[in-house]
Amino acid sequence: MSIANNNWFLGALLLFATNFISFITGGIFLILIISLIIHFLLLFTKNGAGNYEDTIKGVIYSASPVILFIWLTSFIEVYYIISLLLVWFAVLTCICLSILKDKNNVESVLVTLFVSVVLFGIIYYNYGMSRCLSCMA
């Protein structure tokens, strides 16, 4: 009887560990992709993109609340949480670009809007707008 309980516990622990590792690696990959997109878009601004380290610092700072709270969508089937987290990410990214990259408000808002539209398109493709809107109603 105790062997069966141990197998169940080990299976649950292995499932948790694999999901946690895939979640962390997915978050790191997403941060790298977003920072590369933002850095590429900053090349077209007035003073250029500057240092890539500042870009990735800003994206890590902006994405940390999203990575901390995205797990809520796994347990709660409320997909508008993703939209709220995207708005939170956009505001923090705009502030980070203004501070770390010394960009004016127009440049930082335009770059942030473009990245946010791309991310919202990914959300729309993955979840479908009908599922997002039906949960909001």
C-alpha cells in the first residue's frame, strides 16, 4: 500500500518538475525574443538602440510581473487576465524605455504599442478572440 502511494507522489512530483522547467525555459525564451524585437525597433529611433544590456534589463523588469502571474490562467479559465497582464507589461516597458534608453515618450510608446500588438496577436491566435470575449461577458 505504501509503495502505491510513493509512486503516485513521485509521478506528481515529476509532472510538477517538468511543467516548472518548461515554464521557466519558455519564459526565458519569450524574454529573449521580446528584447530582440524591441532592440531591433529601437534601431529606427532618433538616437539608435544603444546597449543591448539595457534593453534586456528593461524587458526582464517589465516581464517579471507577467511571468509571476501568468500561472493564474492555468487554474482560472479567465483569459482576460492575459490582456490585463499585457497592459501591465506595456506600461512598464514604456517606462523602462524612457528611463533606461533615454527615449522620449513618443518613441517609447510607439515601440511598446508595436510589441503589444504583436503579443496580443499571439494571444488571439492561441486562445481565440471568441473565448476571450465570452469570458469577459
